[in-house]
Amino acid sequence: MNPSVPPTPDSPGRKTNIPGKSSPRQKQQVEGVPPNSKTPADQEKQQQQREPERVATETSTASSSTSATGDGKGAVIGEYVLGETIGKGTFGKVKLGLHTLTGEKVAVKILEKKRIVQAADVERVAREIKILKRNRHPNVIQLYEVIDSPDRIFLIMEHIDGGEMFEYIVAHHRIREPEAAFLFRQIVEGLAYLHSNEVTHRDLKPENLLLQSNNHNSRQQQQQATDSTLLVKIVDFGLSNTHDGGRLLRTACGSPCYAAPEMIQGRLYRGPIADMWSLGVVLFAMVCGFLPFEDSNTNMLYKKILSANYKMPTFLSASVQDLIRRILETDPDKRYTVDKILQHPWLAGVQKPDISGYDVGDGTKSDELKTRHKLVLSQLESLGLSAEEVQSALSKKSFNRFTASYYLLDSKLQRLVRNRIIPAPTSGNALINRSTPSSDNKRQDRLQVRTGGSDARITSSGSAGGSSKTIEVTGTTHRVPESPRRRSNPHHPPQQQHSET
């Protein structure tokens, strides 16, 4: 077998429905860099001295308001107050954050430059940021802002509140087919977008699919499946690569149980087709509650994958069995593509979630989007941001404080409308009440966040419906929400959202 194939996850022989999460270093192969490769000593030393600067150059420059108070709880980075740690990875951690201007929650991925010293690591981080900047789709995690400081890079990202698909499968044992079809279609739509954008994910698995509540859907969708209001977000692009011009990839990476046959054979492979295999394994795990290919012996695991040696449970419908077989096809030329998957009878009649108001950032706007755009610009001006500067940043597709504030406020407005807390925007709907005079006649700025019909209250990370805390920004005092205690499982480690690999 190809020695570059990453090893199986820790404790592979334990009896669980779906295996535990792999450690980040087990998946860290980088395209075009052989394992254990080294540059000449003099070049390596010079390169290591320059790498933090290179990473800084390939991201955006820090805003003048960036604080240097560290990244501990309560620290202020740009216009964000940092909260608790919600994930850890190779290059740093992920923290819950609060955007003080809009009151919206974000996930702040912190990359320590002192850990990014090898050429392969620099390439990987730069590529991940580049790929994140390419993406804007309702089923793909969104990057809002990149803040560069002397010793860290802060990636300000969309915060997802519903946990991982991995934990959802564990909690439900398996997902019944009507709901699974609704969720699976979203994964396919997101993957189709990535592939059309010439991005290959290469680490598609339930741990890298986050769920977000989307309360307002059509009555027909709610009748199809009890929990069909969930949105799926594809996350973690640490192992992703581009296949510009259809170029072939060669690095074996990702989680072994989800790896395509051609990848573990060490052959050149087409990225999107390899992603399809992983997608088939994900579908199997969703509807069955366990993986098609498992073995404590690495060589035996690879043999099962190469021969597509798995057993289909009898409780599955004939339609989903047929779709799984067509995706888990060992011959890449015969394997189903996203177009064929979307045309399969199992997905017939499965509707998309209500994302009609989502702005994909391509410049085309419906009347609803135009109205909302004007309203958001007006609100941002009332908060001290120039509408002209915001519009300029949007046109340039920048990732700075102006675009971040715009998309966060726009996301907030969409949520309030979707949950029917406010009517669809016309003109002048107030999203934020500001500048309430205090008893000593001093001006205080208060951000009131309205979610679930309650002013100044926000549901913290974790499943929807968890405990909530008031968020108030008065002067320099900041209160950041705590997450409710996460559900523990004797077979699986705690959830790590947006964990960096």
C-alpha cells in the first residue's frame, strides 16, 4: 500500500456506531510535498524565518483597531470580543466571538504564526484562506474577515449553532430517510458549488458537516420530516485543494474510512470524483448509523474499500440502496456525479430549505435583496460606518471590517424575518437600538440582539434552545455568552466546532 496514506484513527478497534474523530496531524498531507521531505538546511532556516511574514502577506492587513491584548476570554480583537474556546487544532484554537457592532456571534479561528513554520504548513494555511475567500453559498461555511497581527492570524467565520452531523447521527442512532434526503440534498448542493468553483474538499465526513436551525420553512417541508428545518454547512477546508483546469491531484489525505479507492492506491485522481466516494460513505452513515468500511487492521480496511466490500442493511429502501451503490463505485469513470445524484429517484420531490433571501455575492440582486441592501447600509451608517466605504469593500470582495459588518447585519436581518420577529424589510426597520442616555446624562451604546422574540438575549453555542445570557456592550465592559454543557458520550470526544486541522 502507498505509505503516504494516513493511518487509521486512534482506537480503531473500539465498537462504536461511527468511529471517533481523527487527530489533526493524522490528516496533514499537503499537495505536492512528500512525507518527511526536507529542504536544504540553509534554505530551511531562511524559510522558517520568513514564514510568518509570508502568511501575513497572503492574508489581509490588520485593521488599526486591532487590540494586542492576547486571545484570552474577554480579549478584544478588532471589533470582536472573544469568549470560550469551542475547538482546538494543529495551529491554534477556535473561540466563540461577539461582534460588538451588530451583537452577532462568530467563530474566531486563531492561527499561531509560531506554529506555522514549515513550508508545507505555510502553503496549507495560505491555501485554506484562499479557498475560504472563494466560497459564498448557503451550504458552505462563510468567512467574514481576516485580521493579521504580528503573532496571530484571526479568521472571523460564521458561527453555527446546531452541532455536528456526527453527533446528530449518534444521538438518533440513524437518520430516517425522509429527513436524511433533505439533509443529504443540501450536502450535494454545497459540494456541487465547491466543484463548480474548482475546489475539492478531500475530507468530507459527518464531523465536517455542521447543522444550523432554520426555523421558518414551508409547511410541506415540515410535513416531510420532523426536523427538516436544519441547514447543513460544509466546513473545514484545511485539506482542500483547487483543481483549476481539471488538473489531477496526487496526495492521499483525509480520514481513511472515507477515502476513495484511487486515493489509497496512490494514483493520480480527479478531486471531485474522489469527493463523491466520501459523499457516498457519508450517506451510508446517515441512513445506517455506522460506516460501510471498518476494520482495526489498516490493510484489511483498504482491501474492503478497494473491493467495495460492505453489507447493505435490509431496513433501507431499495431506492437509497441503489443510490449508495452508484456512488460507492470503485471505477471513478462509472461513479455517480453530483448531477446524476440530484436526478436520482431517492431525491425526487425533496425540496431545498428556504434560502430565497441568501445573497450569493455575485452582484445580481432581487427586489427583496435590493431593499435589504439599502436597509443594511442605512443601519451601518447609523453605527458609524460609511455606506460608501462599505459599498466599495463589497465591490472589491474584501474581507475587512466593512464587509464583515455588512454580512453579519444582513444575516441578522434574514434571521429576524425568517423567524417572523419582524416583517420583511421595506424601509427604515430598526435592527439596532443605540445611544440610550443614562441617568447621569452620559451617552451609552447598547446593542440589543433580538432572537426568539426576546430583546438583548441570545442563545449560546450548542443545540438550539439552550440557556441564554444577556449580551450588553456598555463602554468597555463586554459580556460574552457561555455555552451550555455539551452532551457527553462515552464513545466519542466532546464536540469541536470549526476545529482546525
